[in-house]
Amino acid sequence: MVARARFVRSFVLGASIALGNPKAILFHASIMPLILDLNAMTFADGLVVVAVVVSANILTMGVYAALSGRASRRFRVPSRMRLMNRVAGGAMIGTGAFIAAR
């Protein structure tokens, strides 16, 4: 029961992040007029578009938060944290070398 409560808490936190994310709001506000014909849309069509975008954001960020909450327990072990730091550091060094080589 405690694990389910943590999962739900993480999902709700992720959903709240999605709803308050100014980058996502600005992205959708700038890209939607390019994709949709605003002159042909009705008010109901607009509500459907908003519902789909908000639902997709809530679902995506909620799942990300829930999965990261579960994964965080696995990385509290010092040996796993050290391995994760080495992999992340190697990825950053590799990315930097790739960019420098271009």
C-alpha cells in the first residue's frame, strides 16, 4: 500500500510540473497556430485540442516522475551511485569529444 501511495504521489507531482511548465505552454502556444487552421476551428475543437495536449502532458510527466521515483531507490546504494556517475560522466565526455571533433 505504501508503494502505491508513493507512486500516486510521484505521478501527481509530475502532473503538476506538466501543468505549470512555461516552456511547454509557450511551445504549444507558438506551434499550434502553424499546425491548426484557427479560422476553421470551432470553440469545441479548441477545447478538444487543449484537452488532448493537457492530457498528454500530464500523462507523460506523471509517468516520468513515477518511474524516476522508483529508480531513485535503486541508486541510493553507494556502488550503484558511483557506477551511475561514471556512466553519466563518460557520456558527457564522449559528447564533448564528439562536438569538438566536428
